[in-house]
Amino acid sequence: PKHEIMQITEAKKVLEQYHCKPTELPLILVTDPAIIGLGVKPGDMIQITRKSATAGKSFYYRYVVET
């Protein structure tokens, strides 16, 4: 699936929408092979876009942490 770093404004909107803190999201390690090429750093939020048979596209969010 497609992984991309979220802009700060987009990340804030998602956190407000779900009434949560970044650390309450599922975590992804900075060394994860799916995001190494993106140049992520701890503290970034990642949006994962997956194809869905019913919704067309579905979005998942992860918070980047160190190992």
C-alpha cells in the first residue's frame, strides 16, 4: 500500500477528528522497510492508503517512533 508523510496541518485535522493524541495511534518503527525511503523521522505521522472493495480507498494512520 501507499505510505506518505502527512503535513502538520493534515495530521492535526486527523487527530482532532478522532479526538486522540499522536501517541495513541498505532505505532510504526522508523526502521520499517515500508517507510525507510520516505525520509521519515520520529514524531512524523504516516498516512497509508489501501484499496477497499466497498469504500474504494481506506486510510490508516501511524505514528513514527524509534526502535
